Amino acid sequence: MDKLVECIPNFSEGRRPEIIRTIADAITSVESAVILDIHSDRDHNRSVITFICDKQQAVEAAYQAYKVAERHIDLNQHEGVHPRIGAVDVCPFVPLNKTTMSEAVELSEALGQRVADELHIPVYLYEQAARTTERKNLANIRRGQFEELRDSVKYDTSKTPDFGHNKLHPTAGATAIGARMPLIAFNVFLNTNDKSIGRKIAGAVSGSKGGYRYVKALAFEIKSCSQIQVSMNLTDYRQTPIYRVFETIKSEASRYGVEVVSSEIVGLAPTAALLDSGAFYLRLKQDVRDVLLEERLKLVGLGEVTISTR
Amino acid sequence: MDKLVECIPNFSEGRRPEIIRTIADAITSVESAVILDIHSDRDHNRSVITFICDKQQAVEAAYQAYKVAERHIDLNQHEGVHPRIGAVDVCPFVPLNKTTMSEAVELSEALGQRVADELHIPVYLYEQAARTTERKNLANIRRGQFEELRDSVKYDTSKTPDFGHNKLHPTAGATAIGARMPLIAFNVFLNTNDKSIGRKIAGAVSGSKGGYRYVKALAFEIKSCSQIQVSMNLTDYRQTPIYRVFETIKSEASRYGVEVVSSEIVGLAPTAALLDSGAFYLRLKQDVRDVLLEERLKLVGLGEVTISTR
């Protein structure tokens, strides 16, 4: 399995676990596909499935997910705070091991062609797979969401999909397919329901608005707990680390008399990102990688040693 | 290598790297011994070697270290801020994998017998290997250090060693050998050189003085940087986590107008201890173990997948 990819489709369904289960089963019906994580959010009404797969079978596994989603998710009935254009809102491929980014782009194109041809869902290619600078940024593709795109795609040539026709699928809408480097999806919750405060704070950390270069942020109102959620993608945690963004949000929030209640990671994150946060707050003199017992055991070929604790 | 132990001898030498190198070579002359970490501290004038070894050869590997230390380290010439009673001040065994604590105790006894018989260094058994409640606590054994013990061992029957005679080795002094669970050696540095503040803060977190149950703490003056070091053993990081102790030190320090400058881990620490700190400070809703990409890959048998980053 030298040629592996990670695939992280986002579905506009977070309240019917049985549908997500059916989609997951469709993915794993493909031999080499292994699901790493399923994250469903009721408020977003959205689920993120993280799976990895042999490069040769990745398009098939993702296509199977589209097929089930197309049958069961109706955007006309969908409500949730997260912007979306389709039943499978977005489907990125991330190269692993020896897979290259251009191979991940090829997978996006192959999947895009098939989704448009067989399921009649128009496809926009984004990030590394984008064919225009405009479409590198997913936010541009998603602007206006399903409800507006349904009309504008018919007459606005800037909305013409990369695959498929100028007409959304009646229930499954459209979809964005792309290739990108790994990112961390990180949400921070504030003890306010004032959306204007949320928007200001999201703006303060967003690279596009003068914030941190590798942060994309939106603010959502989470009615179930009367909190504002700053929902982020950290696209390079080495250059813009989690703790720095978190501290800036804390500081900006306190300016409005608001406090950070909690945070969450959507899907999975590299262990190093969390270790770096531990080391930052503990003001550790050393490189945290140099003090980890398990890492040292691995280095000397003893990765399987278990350390008993009380 | 089902029956493994970890051994963490502490040597009263932190300024002559060539001596520590010679000791390390003596340890690894034993086939199954693998050194995981060497931590030398000039101010403590002390080095900690962490090695793991097949249970059958652990006594031999540790004994080789004692032999070199006995030849090269003279306690009469030794100065450093950390309390010590001998060239090898302390030598704990920690059971790994299928090794039991009682087997680790047997190793302490076998090593103690040999060090006393062949090198004429009196041996005190401590922690799980201790033969009296008093000696469970290393601090009791070390009280008065080399200089006082040299005299008191001759007439004070409470100082009679568990192996060897009532007479310290003229240069190598005495030694404490024991068996224990893993611990984290954690030092916090304060921007003051006022030892009385250091002592108060060390007292505030020490289990023996009303602080946290699984913390042992001392305060040292680090002249090289005019700082006070709170030097700790965290004997159960699950029950008394690093971040809680660190935050208490910060809070107590601020009461004296003093700040925490930095911290360090001596030797190695379980990765979980640092991840827990990251999750605490980021106020993560989830169990941090559930969001780690590498852990999830390991769970599905794909531990060797590499994730490229920019």
C-alpha cells in the first residue's frame, strides 16, 4: 500500500445516523478503504467521514459514498448552520505515503467526471485541483449556497461547473471535489449568542482578513447551547499553530467580555499539533519530540514495549 | 523480549561528558541494553541515564555502570545543588511489558548484593524494594547526604545499609537501589534567586506538605542563570497531571511577584502526559486520544503511513 490517499467527504446530514452508517458501509465495500473517523454534528447537520484507501480504489470508494448520499439526502429539506451546496458538499483527496499531489488532482478529476456523468451532479474542482484561481478557494464556490446556486448556475457563466451541466441535481445539488494538503478542522465555542461578536473574532484570525495566514474561519450560532462557534480550518499547523490561534481568540473574546468555553477537533489531527500546544503552555525548554518515551522506544526499534501504569 | 525492565541510574557527575560516555558504553556492552536517553545537568552536577534491558541482563548492565562510576566519581570533590549520597546516587528499576513489580524488586536485591559485595558500596533499598516503611521514601535515605552519612552510618543504627557494611565507600559513598512505577521528573524555573520563595512553592505542591498527593518537590538555586528551580517527581501523572501542578506553581509564584520562566522534563515522559496538557489548555471537549490521526492509523493496522506536510 505505498500509494495511499486520504479522503474526507463532508455530507449534508448530521441528524440521521443510519444514513451516515449506510454511506460508511458503501465506502468500506471497497476492499482497501478503511474508515478512520466519522464526525457528525447536529447543529451543522453535517458529517465528516475520514477514510484512507489504496490510490487505485479511491475514486470507486468515494463514488460509492456519492451514490448513497444522492439517494438519501435532499438539500431542499436541509437546514444547518454550515454553508453547503450539495448532499456531498465537499470531497477532498490528501496524498499519503508516496502518492503525489498531482496524482491526488487526477483522482479529483476522475471522480468529478464520474459523479457528473453517472449521478448528474455538477462538480466544481477546488484547491490544488482548481482550474481557475477563483476556485482555489472553496468559499468562492460555496457562496450563496445550494439555494442561490440552483438559480445562478443557469445564467451566471462564472458558476459553470467543471464537470456536468448548468443545472443542479434536484435533491443532491452540486459538489466540490479537490486535492489538498492535510488540515486541522478546529472549532472554538464562546459563551455568547451574539453573532456579530463571533464574526469579528472569526475575522480577527482569518488570513483573508488580516489574521493568520493559514487560518480560514467562520462564525456560527449554535442554538442548541446558545453559543457562538468559531469554526476554522488550520491549513498549516506548523506555521500557524493551534495554540496561537486559540490564544488570539481568547484575547479577542475577552475584549467583548466573552469567554472561550471549549474547543473541538473535527475529524482527526496530527499528534504533533497537540504536543506542540502542551509544550507551549508548559513553557517547555526542550523540543517536545526529544522527551517522549514512546518516540524514543520507536527510534530504538522497540515500538511495541508497553509501560504499565498504576 | 517479553521480560523487559527500564533502569534509570542517576550519577553524581554532570560536568565531564567523557565520564558519562564511558558509563553509557559500559551499559551498552551488555547485549540487550539499549540507552533511551542521557540527561546531564551542570548545575545539579548530575546525569540521568535511561536504559531498557532484558530482565535477565539488567543487573549486569546496571552493575557495569556502577563499576565505571566507582572508578571515576569522587564524592569528596563533588558539588552540585541536588542532594546525593553516592557516585551512583540512585538506581531504580521499572517493570515493562510482562515483568512484574516483584521481579523488579528481585533485580534491586540482586544488584544491591553485588554492588555491596564486589564494589564495597553500602546499599539502601527504597520504594517498592524497601524493607522498612521509613526507606520507602528516598528523601529519608538521602537526608544529610554523603557528608553526614559518612559519619552517622558508623554509629546510627537507623542508617545501617540493607547490603554491605556500616562504612561508606571512600569516594563512591553509598547508593539507593529500588523498584518503582514510572514517574515524570519535571523542573520549573522561576525568575527569582530567592530560595525562600522556591521552598514555599515547592512546599505548596508537595504531597508530604499538603500539596498534591503524587508530587515530590524540592527547590534549588540555579546560580548559572540566577533562577530558582522547583524540581519535582510526578509519581502518577494520571492522578496528578503536569498541567495542574504547573498552574499551581504559576499561581503561587505570582503571589510573590515572581514568574515561571520555563520548564523541563528530565529524561523521558509518556506522550499522554503532554497530550493531556495540550487538551487541557485548549479546553478540548473530546478525549484527546480520539482525535489523533496517528493513533487511528495504528488502530486500523496502518501505523507506518506517513502524512506529508508542506
